[in-house]
Amino acid sequence: MSTITLTPGDVSLSDWRAIYRGADVRLHPNAAPVIARSAQAVARIIAHGEPVYGINTGFGKLASIRIEDADLATLQRNIVLSHAAGTGEPTPVPVARLMMALKLASLAQGASGIAPATADLLEAMLVKGITPVIPSQGSVGASGDLAPLAHMAAAMIGVGDVFVDGARLPAEKALADAGLEPARLGPKAGLALLNGTQFSCAWALAGLFDTERLLQTALVTGALSTEAAKGSDAPFDPRIHTLRGHRGQIDTAHVLRDLMAGSAIRASHIVNDIRVQDPYCLRCQPQVMGAALDLLRQAATTLAIEANGVSDNPLIFAETDEALSGGNFHAEPVAFAADMIALAVCEIGSLSERRVAMLVDPALSGLPAFLTPEPGLNSGFMIPQVTAAALVSENKQRAYPASVDSIPTSANQEDHVSMAAHGARRLTGMVQNATAVVGIELLAAAQGCDFHAPLTSSDALEAVRSLVRDAVPALGSDRHFHPDMEAANALVRSGAVTETAGMDLPALA
């Protein structure tokens, strides 16, 4: 397993992707003195005796209440315990680890005022595989992802549960077993840990990375479907797309043409094909998938900035011993990015389902009805297409923008929120739905190409078809279809389809 070294403020999108997919994490040693200077600045600010939000005052609507110096440590512990009020299923470990890494990189920029020992503990938990159990619901995406991050902070002080090697353990025991001491939260530390956008950002990044793989796979299945339907590669001619100018459209058209290069199936109907134009689900793939790619790239730019930023409050400026209250915790950029990703996921799945519907219709595809050698006696791909339609419709319902919603909280002190957390969290379910749709298309497209034997497709697409056939035999007579679908889903999720295609596919960068 690779190790990613976090250089605060300068972590690449590919590094965040690697962390999400299991890479180990270390903090760059240069961060240590920066963190120390920030903690020292907090000590000097307290010594000045002025009221400073979150350091020697209450929180939210209670900010006007001054806290005595003797109670400052209790204040920070109390905010962690009181704010750990999430609910719902635990956040998946890969997402929770990504959130921890995002928080560590943010704290290490020296604007949060935490003690070096607190950052060291967070890093050690990542290194030793101690992942807090973080309920997935309870954040409105403003004033920070308070409840989820409070659960992370609670584990750091030995409260609540954690996951270690797939087992759920009390945090206090897990820390002790790993030779770690629970954190003693100094002034500002509790607030710094639970204030910020890292929960929303982690979920959004997870959705982004999963959607990137989904889009790449859907380009491969789309090319295979084009071959199954004996469609044309002329709509992928680069001259068409250069005239319009959209980068995503140009990139997707290029890869679709390359995927079909050298195909005997395509060569068999170049001349004297009575069909003048293919249906939109084939012909307009570059326009739809390219637009989705452009949207994902925009979201990636936003999330890369957010991941390298500092989003807690107040922010500590050690050079001037100032603590400035602002609103970097408001996750509107993340909410917008998540909404864009949701739209892209929805359309990737929608176009894929349309290709499945086209393939099962003999009037459009020229193939046997429902892709079965004996229609009537057998139903073939009839109901898998219905399932695909159901999943696409579910995603349409989920794609409604989360960012247009808001609800006041904290006795109207926090009167506008982003809803970034659930906007980002829904992406995982949407990608799962779209993955199943693309998996169905993968099976249908391979089945359609089987009917063209002995003609074969390109080397790339034949490699993919062989991959499918190694996992799922061609469909003759009807059989239990669910295992076939699950096998195809696994190929899509794992990235095996894109790897087998063996070419560079459009990416986020």
C-alpha cells in the first residue's frame, strides 16, 4: 500500500483519491512548527483577557457568555460531547478516513490553534487504522459539519466507538491497545476539531472519484453497445467536436472512436448502410458524456480547493495574535459541487439505460427481441431493462439540488445553511444505482455483439467482452439473472472494465 504525505494546502486530487482507496497517510514534518506557533498564539490571546469566540465564550447563540479561564478545558470537552449528536448508519470507513485526513491537513496549516499533540494523535489514529464510528446523518452543512466531526473528536478523547480491522470497539480501549493516550483538549481545540467542512467534503470527494470511474466505464460500454447495434463511429469524428469546442465533448469523442478502431463489425456496414443516423443514445454520446465530464471537472476544481483550505472558526493568525471570526465553515461550495456531481451521475445512468432499451428493441437494434435466441419462450433482457429504468428514475428523484434548501438552526443564529452533507452523502447511493445500470448495459452489449459472430469488434472491446464472458456466460435459455447482474456490477465497481480496455480514458484533471 502506498503512503501519501500531506503537505498542508498543497495536496493533489490524485492523493486524496489514493487516500480514499486505502493509501496510508503521514503529515509532512514541516507542519509541526506551524502547528506549534498557532497554539502559542492562542495562549497569548487568552492572556490578553479579551473575549474571543469559542476560546473563552460559549458557542452559537451562547457566544455572549464569558467562560472563566479555569473552565476553558471543560468548555472544549463539553462542546465535543454535546455536539456528538449524529444519527443513522456509520459512515463507511474509507469516507471517514478521508475526512480525518482532510481535517489533519486543515489543522496543520496553523490557523486553528490546536496543540501539536492533538494533531499527532489524529495522525496516529490514521496510521494505526483507528477509525471513529461517525453517524452519517445530522449535519446541515454550515457552522461546520458539527455532529459528524464531534463524533470524530469524541473518539480522540476516548468516548464513543471506533472501527479497527473491521471490528467495532470502544474508543478508549482501541486507543489503549494502540499505545495512544486520549487527547486533552486545550483552548480552541474542541471547536477546531468539530468545526469545518471535512465531512461534507469527504463524501463529495468519494462521490466524485466513484463517478469518475463510472463515467469511464460507461464510455466503454457505450462503445460496445454501438458495436452491438452496428452503429456508426462517424459521429465521433473529431472535426465535429472541434467545431463546438467543449473540452469534455472532444475528449469523449476521441476515446469512443479509439475504442472502436479496427473493428470488423464496424467495417461490415460502412458501405451501403440504409440507416442514415443512429438514435441519440449512440450518436450523441460525446455531447452528453462530454458535458457530464466537464461538470465533474468543475466539481473537482471546487473540491480540490476546499480540500486544501481551512474551514473552522475562529481562525488564528499567529503573526498578529488575532482570532478572526468568519464563515469559512459554510459549505456552499461543496453543496454546489455535490449537486453538479449528482446531475452527472443521473445523466450517465440515463443514457446507459436508453442504450439498453435500444438494444432489446429489434426495430431499433436489428437484434433478436430482448437479446434472446428464442424470444417468447424466453424473456431474455426484458426485466433487466425494467430494473435499469427503475434505477434511473430513482436517481432522477435524488438529483434535486440539495443546495437550494435551507433551514434555520441554533435559535436562528445560524439562519442559512448549505445542506452540503446530505447533498454529498446521497452520491454514493446514486452511483450504486448507476453502476447497476451500466452493469446491465455491459451484459446487454456483450450479448448483442455475440450475435455478430464470427465478426469481432476492436481489440480493446473484444478484451472487455472476454472479461465479461469469463465472469458471465452468454445468455441462451432464461436462467436466474440476478447473479449475472451482480457479477457485472462487480466488474464496473472494481475498475476491471476500464483496465481491460487498456487505453487512457478521460479523467478529472
